[in-house]
Amino acid sequence: MKFLRLLPVLLAAALPLAAQQQPPAPAEEPQSIFGEQIDVRVVNVEAVVTDRQGNRVTGLGPGDFRLRVDGKDVPIEYFTEVRGGQAIAGDAGPGPSAAIQGLAPGSPVGTSYLLFIDDYFSITARRDEVLRELMADLGRLGPEDRMAIVAFDGVQLDMLSNWSGSERELHRAFQQAMGRRSFGFQRLAEIRHFETTQRLGNVGTVDPRAAFATRLDLDELGYVEQVAEQVRRSVTATVGALRGFAGPPGRKVMILLSGGWPFSPADYVLNNPNRPIVSRDVPRGEELYRPIVDTANLLGYTLYTVDVPGVDPFGPTAADEGPRGGGINLREQEVHSMLDFVAKETGGKALLNGGRGDALETAEADTRSYYWLGFTPQLERNDKRHDIRVEVTRPGLEIRSRDNYFDLSRKAEVSMMVESALLFGNPPGAASMPMQVGPVVASGRREMEVPISLAIPLSSITLVPYQGKYVAELELRVSALDENGNRADVPVIPIRLTSETEPPKDGAGHVRYDTRLKLRKAGHRLVLAIFDPLSGRITTAEAEVGPPRGR
């Protein structure tokens, strides 16, 4: 979608504040008076240590580990062993990580389980089998544990349960999840239609080279791009869920139920080991799924990915002629590759085939005994990924942990917050602001104009004295999701508010900001966000708009 535009802004102040839309500053102009917000945080790395038989190894100290970041040794500043769900005192550095988490030695360490349910790719019967197994295992949750549940249908990300440790409340959320419509048979029908079209189109055609072509034809490219876009929607929803539940206490775990997201859409669609596709226009696994990995590692989430289809008799490879490649189920391998990649990169596990019924049991066992290592990175907020390697110095032991962290810029971080709000509604911790939508009018044959008025709460912005006035520099971000699930990009509009008088101490009151949006003629869900760089606060408003009547 390329029709989201901001028209010239109409300004009116409800309080003695002046709002100005700031154009991008030329390079020679001085920087903003506020500059960049510096966020110093500790990077925590959870490490699971086992012997050669797979048994957990306890009692190790910080001297038994070596931490390397971008190939260089880094001191372990914080160290805590978690054994049987209890924090064990560490002896490294001035502050063990238990103190950072608000835990004293001997205190219980809870786990926050974020359950993501994929209704977009999943077939209802298979999804519900996994959900029933998870629901039956809710008794494994300890008194310090909690779970939140979200579900995605290809357009909307819905919260079925906020953080809760109540088995009764979570049971209700699971029942609601099993009552939702899923769209796995639609995905199945799409690939069946593609295969039938390809088969009929090749009747009477004899070209032995076609079976080994390294480039896609137009029909293949069109369907591969369709699958890639479906995966992108699912990835964006997963990232939105992680961002929406960014800061729960204790160990953070996402149990990701995938109905069959392929690692490489091209290889999945073609289902032919003799056709390695070399086109750069076709996205592949790491490119598609890196946003999930980076967000999880940024927020400290470990992912346990669940193969919802399992050995699926209804799956796309169960056609009468059987899978190609001498009995190799290439499409199942593609799905497993995605699950393995996301789990491995975040230090978790992939629950494949029959293991899908043990998701909560596996995650619970994995998060009851581990080592917590922490260090303070030199953050530059430059959107770069940094390699992490944790090694255990004792021979004969194996270690599993995440292998990178992402130095997210402020711009990227706020954009992710707005994307989360677009999919998920107002994010936890974000204030809401009143928004009024004026009459929608046509603007040409394909576009419409939407007047918007925002009432920005003074309590959500920071005004500082500057050159005899009180000034706030804000960012307005706008995002739109149409009725087909397509999203417009999120532009960033700098806004400066100025006041001759000191703002109220209690933050009471609002400032009005008027603008107009140009959108494609269709129904849209709008999310507008005001971000205050000084405080880090984000204030959002959302509304549904439709095309002009009679047009």
C-alpha cells in the first residue's frame, strides 16, 4: 500500500501551546535540544548446561564459564544459578543478577509464558490437539509463574488472556482459543490450486530442463510471493506480541504454535530437491524470521516452537502421488527448519512431530534449572546485531544459550511499538488519547481524505524550559491496516510544542493537533502514536474508517 500520506496540517490549540510540524533539519543546523535518549541495560544470557547423557549440571560458578561478545572476552558482571526454580547466590561482581530481578538468594524465580496461537496456517483439529495438551499441563505452573495468551488470524492479533497465574482463568482462555476459527484449510486449498494449475498447464509439454530450472516462472513467482507475504504477516504478529508483553518478571518464554510456516517459501512451494532457486527476489528463512529472533533476544525471551501439524495426514505433501524427492517430505522439512532456526537462535527447543504435545512440560523443565549470566554492553543504538558465545570450561559438558543480542535504535524501537499497537491495540503501559475522525471525502478515483483531530494529554509529554519558553519535541507516527490485512508504512512526523507559560504541575489538560490523511478507498484501521523521546512515553489512538458513502 502506497496511499498513506499526510496533508498540510491544520493547527488549533486547546491550551496556550503552539504546535508546529517540523521539516527534516538540514545537516548544517544544530541538533535537537533533547538529543538521543541513552538507555543503559544489562544483557542477560540464560545458559542450560548438560552432561553427555543430557542430564542437568548444577553447582557451577562464574569461573566455569567464558563469555565472548563479537569474538572478544567480556567479564561476567552478574551471575546467578537458578536450581529447581530457586535463585542460588552467585559470587561474581558487585551485584548478582538475582538482585537485578528483585530476587534474594533462595527466592523463587517465576517464569512468564507467552503463548502465541497461529490460527492463520493451522488446521482446527490439529491446533486443538496441541491446545488440549497445553491446558492439561497447566498444573505445572508454580505460584510465581504466569501465562498470557494471544492468537493471530492473519489480520488481527487478539489477546485472549493477560498475564495470569489462575488456572481457572487460563482454562477459560484456552476454551475461547479452541472456539476460534482457523484458516489452515484455506492455506491447503491455495497450494492444491497451485499444484493443479501447474499440472494442467504442463500437459503435453515436454521440456526436461524445466524440472531443473534455477529461476521461477511467473506463476511460481506469484504464489511464492503470496506465501512469503503470509509468513511476513505472521512474523509481524509474533514480533507485536513480544513487544506488547516486553517486560514481565522472571524468566521470559514464548511458546510459539506454528501451523506450518516454511523456512524458504520457494523450496516449500516447488517441493523439488532438484531445483535450487537462486533468485535474489525470493526471500529465504533467515531474512524472513530474523525479526522474531532479534526481538526475542532483545527482550530476553527464549522461544519454544511447536509443530502444530505434526505428522499431518491432511498436509500438502499427502497428495496421491506422494512427496517428490524419493519419499523425502520436503515441505515438512521446510516447516521443521523454521522451527529449529527460531528456537536455536534464542536458546530454546523445537517440539516436532510427536514432541508437540510436550511443549509446556519441556519449557517448564528447561526453565527450572539454568545459569543467568549478565554483562553491560556498550550500546550505540545503531540497529546492529552482536554475536554472543557462552562456553563452559569444564570438559565433557554441553551448553545451550542464545547467540546474539540486537542493539536496537530508538527509531526502530518506537516503530516496533507502533506496529505492536496496530496489530494488538494499545500496548501495555501506553496511555491513550482522544481522537475524533471527521467526515471522509473522496479524493480522486482511488483515494479518500480523512480529517483527524488528536487531543494529546499534557501528562504524556515532557515540556522543558528553553530560551524563555517551555518546549516539547515529539514524534507522530501513523499506521494503517486495510480490510485485507495490508499495511502502510509508518511515517515519522516531528512535532514541536511551545508554551509561553509553565504547564500545569499535575499534567491536566490537552493540546489539540489536527491533520488529514490520504488513504486508498477501502476500510482501514488507523493507529496514531505520539512518542516523547525525553520520557520514552508513547500515547496512542485508534479508529476504524470506511470509504465515503455512495462512492
